Amino acid sequence: MPEAPASSGPVLPIGFADSPGRNRRLRQLLGGRDLFIAPGAFDCVGARLVEAAGFPALYITGAGISMSALGAPDVAALSFGEIIDRIRRICDVVSIPVIADGDTGYGGPLNVIRTVREYERAGVSAIQIEDQEWPKKCGHEPGRKLVPATDMQMRIRAAVEARRDPDFVVIARTDARAGEGLAAAIGRARQYRAAGADVIFVESPQSEEELAEVGLAFPEVPLLANMVEGGKTPILPAERLQELGFRLAIYPNALTRLFAKAGLEMLASLKDTGSSNAMSGRMLSHGALWELFDNATWRALEDRYLRVDQPASP
């Protein structure tokens, strides 16, 4: 019997291809001296834009998912199943490391374990877990209530021990600044670091001086700065955040806010003028949008299986 012809297999679009080594790459970024930025995305379009712009990592925003999937602000109304489905889809369309909001871990220690396992299986390289009660609140909104620090230490221990890949990163966020003050927030963060957290995230410092205090409290520890336009924390340039001791800055909903404003402007123009012509220069063309999502690769893959070899003529 003749041997089947050797085949290296088809070239797959990112949505079908594996992206090995992402966890290790994120670890290397966090272990470096230079601060890096991870813009936020809530869907596959935003995620592709982040990667196409050349950023080394992206952040999946829980607030953005809530607004886009449910039409609700960040009030813990989404189910875990809805969140993990969106996370899985986003991880599947990019090759860069993905950092994902894990809220409180969605319950007790068993829930935290399941959350970490599901996030890791979905392709996430780092999970953020916070010390709020459930239902949680946005970190730049009032009304946040905290669990005892010992409960959060349990969450962190469960997360660290549940991960399969030791390069999977656990980020501990404390929301204590708003209700208990910065000193209490730093004290809690020290306990979470002792419990095994890889990265410390003190939410909503209210001045550059407070950001500096956080940096001084955690020398040689990877620190995350949350840059929220219009939020409690001042927006500082990457160079300044690095000087203050931060290793990672996230911009969770910069794209969300821009999409919303640009969308309103386009729709207002469409309503006023009766066409999109006035805004066309601010849009991607049809071809450019499809190219962002590997159109040529998808078409080539389809053609590979639609093509039928014709028998040789006698």
C-alpha cells in the first residue's frame, strides 16, 4: 500500500492555534526592571486591537464584560459561567499573555480553586483576586465591604496551591484604602504577599504621594497600578510609575470609554447627515477590519478542505 503523503498540517488562525509559553513570558515581564502596560479589553475586537498595537499583555476587565454582556455596571450581576465563556474566547484570539479579573474568586476556597483551574485552562496567565465581600463593587465606587484579612489570605493560599503551572501568576488586590486608609491597605497587602501572592495591587491610592508610599512599602515586589480615567487615582506616565516602584500598569476601560464616545459621535453624525461618509476617515475599511481577524488565513484554511483534486486526463 502506498504511504500517505507527508503533511505539515494547515496554517491555523490564532483562534484555532495554541500560544505556548505565555505564562513564562508574563513572569519574565514581571521580573524585569521596566514597567509594562496591559490595556483592558472586554471582547475579541478589543483584545485583537491591544495585540495589534504591540502591547506585551492585555487585561480582561470585569466591568467591561458586565457592560457589554449584560448592559449593567460592575455590580457583580454576571454569573461565573458568563464570565469564563468570555474569557475563554478572548484568550483564544490573542497570543500575548492575558491577565484576568477574578473578582473575589466567586465564593469559598473550593470556588477559588475551581476559578483558578478554569481560568488557567482557558488560557489566562494571571488572575486578580480581591478582598471584598460578595457582591463586590467597582474599586473606584463607594460601598465596598471587606472580608477579614484572614479570609483573603485563605483565598490567596487556595489560588496558589490550585494552579497547575508554577508560572501562572496570582495577583492580590486590596480595597482597604477607601474605608480603612492607606496604612491599613498596605498592612493587608503585606499579609497577602506572605500568603503567596506574586503581585500586589493596592486599589485606589488617592495621590501621587500615596502611590509613592505603596512603592516604598514593597521594594522588589511586583506592584500593579490601576489607571482609571476619572477614578480615585491620578493617571501618571509609565516612566513616573516605574520610578515609584510599579512593574505593571493596567488601563481596564480606556478602550471601553473611547468606544462609547466614538460610537456616540458616529451615530450622531449618521443621524444628522443621513450617511456615515463624514466619519469614514475615522473607521477601519471593510478589508482592514477583516484583516485584523486573519481573513486570509481563514479563507486559505477553508479552501484547503473545499478543494477537490481533479483526476488526470487520459
